[in-house]
Amino acid sequence: MAKLQFGNSVCQIEGAFVPVADMKLAPEDSIYFTHHVLLWKDPHVNVTTMPLAGGWKRLLAGMPLIMTQAQGPGHIAFSKDDPGELIPVPLQPGQSIDVREHFFLAATSTVAYDWFQTGVWFQTTNGDETETHYPVGMFMDRFSAAAQTPGLLLLHAAGNIFVRELAPYQTILVKPTALIFKDPSVQMHLHFEHPSTLFSAWGSWGNRYLWLRLYGPGRVAVQSVFDPVEGEARNIQGFSRATEQRW
């Protein structure tokens, strides 16, 4: 179990399979979260709705128009109701982190939320129909601590969580749906690998691996449970910036 201090409040992470964030909020501290992760609270903890600035673009980015806010004093606890790990991400003043959609659990009120387009996509064809796929999602969330105040971000991911620190120009290939978060300094694009077969020394579109290539410097976090990439085995006709390797 991890015990974290933020402001004059404390967050205790409990549980091995479906973790819970149990917080003791001081009167001057508050947090925001999505309403469906609230597990329990003291009756006197004040919970209110908190509209996000630029609500419509937040909806476009996949976050709800209305977030929920809790103000201390008192105890309040959160759970994603799924097996996995709960990841505390401390943010120093002015520090930001880029997070894939649907990993957010809660954040202190000193952490601001924004979003950006990933620019990572590929297109497949089926007859006369063309479909565009976004293997890491069309958007990513960006959480930033205030310029003069640190903050705490809580994420929940499936399976086990692994964090890798990339040196400048160092790269790593990960399955796109395994990515949890990255530092804004880490760049990303698609990478295709075409292993050779007995039938073709150069491989084929039907025998390939689709990766997300990440470039340092900065941190990258991945989860051990991930979904297949939709459209990965289909006939790809176009894609965003990518690299290839044949072997």
C-alpha cells in the first residue's frame, strides 16, 4: 500500500486486485473525479458538480462535460471497479503529463485538464468503403499542475503497470493499446514490421506487426493487459507518419 501526501490531505492506496484510493481531505483541499468511480464518503464531505471550461471540446475529447468535485474535510474513496493497478502520478509545479482516454480516476483541484489530437491513424478499405482507425485514440488528455503549486493525478490501468525512462533519441516499440501515459517531450508515430515467411522473403500486409514508436526523452507507461488493434490485419491503404522494417 502507498500513502501519499498532497497539500494537508492524505491518499492511501489499498487493495491488491481492485485497488481503492482512500482520501482524508483537509478543509482547504479538494479533488475532482468522474461520478462513477465514487465508492464511499463521509456524510459531511461536500460533493458538487464542476463544469469544465470549454465543455464542448472536452466532450469531443472523450471527457464528460460535467466533472464531480469533493471538498474536505472528511474521508472519500474511489475505485474503477476493475482489476488492475492504481497509478499515482505526482506533478511538480508547471509539469504536464499526456494520458490516453479512459484511464483517469481523480485529480487534485490544482491540476488543469486539456486535450490534443494524437495525429496517429491509418486507413483500411473494404470494397468501396474506407475506414479510419486511431490505435491510441483520436485524442489524448493532458493534465498540468499549476505554475506555483504541485498536484496529484490518479490513474487506473489493467493488469500490471511498467514505466520506462527514455533517454534523448532513444526509442521503444509498444502495442498502441498498451500505452497509458507519456511525458509531453515523448514523440510518437506508427511503425510497421513485416517478418519474412516461407512464401515471401519480404513479408506481406497479412503478416505484419503494427506498433507505436515512442521517442525520448521522457517517461512512458504501459499496461500488461491490452486489446487488439482494430483493423490491424486488414488491407491498409494510408496512414499517418510511420516507419517500416522488413526482416
